[in-house]
Amino acid sequence: MLELEKMGFEVEASHHEVAPGQHEIDFKYADALKAADQIQTFKLVVKTVARKHGLYATFMPKPLHGINGSGMHINMSLFNEAGNVFYDENGDEQLSETAMHFLGGLLEHARGLTAINNPTVNSYKRLVPGFEAPVYVAWSGKNRSPLIRVPQSRGLSTRLELRSVDPAANPYLAIAAILEAGLNGIENQVAPEDAVDRNIYRMQDDERKANHIQDLPSTLHNALKALSNDDVVRGALGNHLYQSFKDSKDLEWAAYRQEVSDWEREQYLELY
């Protein structure tokens, strides 16, 4: 934190997180490009300071089995000359129609966004029930199990928090794709499903189905298929970047599929 502050970062909070050796640092909001720059700078600073102390800092989404993985929650709002357009004192939950349509766009394209927001094989070891990471496409202002949370702050601080993104993501691609999905929701006036204020992890499959709650893709392979079917998210990347990203990730998935792990040997070697 001290090094970041020397470099001009406005650090708003820092605290120990749930898992051993896991920490969170939150810095002040900025426009999309500056925020992406700050994320990259932040990661370099953390790794450099750790190295000076003979340690290694990793942003791997799920470095250890059985404990919480590391996320990169993205908080977002839209501003114009008059202020935060997500805030409406008279709106439902004091959210504007613009905010609701932006939210609708994020939910509609959530599956297509996943490969960009969670771009490694390891990312999907984090996106499992029981470790605070979101698994289901839903939103709420009252609990932390859905994909998108609406923090309690209002006025200029009114915002949406997308909780699936992990720190392996390229922040430039992730922020561009997320923004495009939300703006597409505004353009097409996409209405989100009703908020889900219950713990989704404790709901049965039929309850989730009745509430129109989809799962996020469970593997990088499935996420890439969802991305290939989402013209809006692909459009945010452009043809060249999309094809380069997909080719790289197809190779990663193919290499992973061919690897035989210790878990498989422990499970199957003697059994079969």
C-alpha cells in the first residue's frame, strides 16, 4: 500500500481475506482505460514488493485446493455532466432505468463474457459452490451469492459489482467486453430478471430453474463455446483479437485435456 500511495494510487481499503495468505486492496475508481492501467501496475508492484522480501505473490485464481480462490471484483457506474446516471432517488432500490438496463445487458451476456473474465483452465476451479465465488447468473442487493451485487451506497457511489472476474483476466479486454455488454443492454432496453435475495447455493435445481437462474460455464471449453455464440462480446474484442484469444485458449484446453493428473491416478489406478 505504501508503495502504491507513493506512485499516486488512492488506496481506499486493504484487509486480510478469507484464505491464508490472501489479501485485498481496493483503489479509487477511474475511467475504464486508467482503471485497466492501474490493475496492471498494481499487480507488478505487489509482485515486486513480495520478491524484495523473499516471497512470491500470485494472482492465480485458485492456487490451493479447499480454500477460497482470488477474485477481481469489478465495480462500475456511468457518469455524465450531471453525475452518476445509475442513481435515481425515486427508482426501485434507487437505481435508474439506465442502471437496470445496464444490469440486464450484463446478465444477458454473462455466459459470453466468462471466457474473457476467467481465461484459464484454473479459473474454473474457483467458480464452484462453497467458496464465495459466483456460480449462477443472477443479481441482488442483499446477498453475495449472485453474479452481480448492488452495494448499499447510493448517490455518486451507486454502482454494480460483477463478482466473477478473476485476476488472470486481461483487464483491458475484460473491461471493454463488460462495458460493451452493459451498453448493449441500455441500447436494447434489456430488463433484468427479478433480484434473487436468497442464498442461491441452497436452492434446489428446480427452484433455480423456476427463477430463470442459469449456471456460468463450468470449464474453459464451455466458456469458449458461449463466447463464440455471443456476437456482442465478440464485437467488443474485434475479429483479430477474438481469433487470437480463441486460438490461444483452444491450445490451452487441448493441452489440459491430454494431461493426466495425480488425482486421476489416485482415483483410478488401483480401482481399474
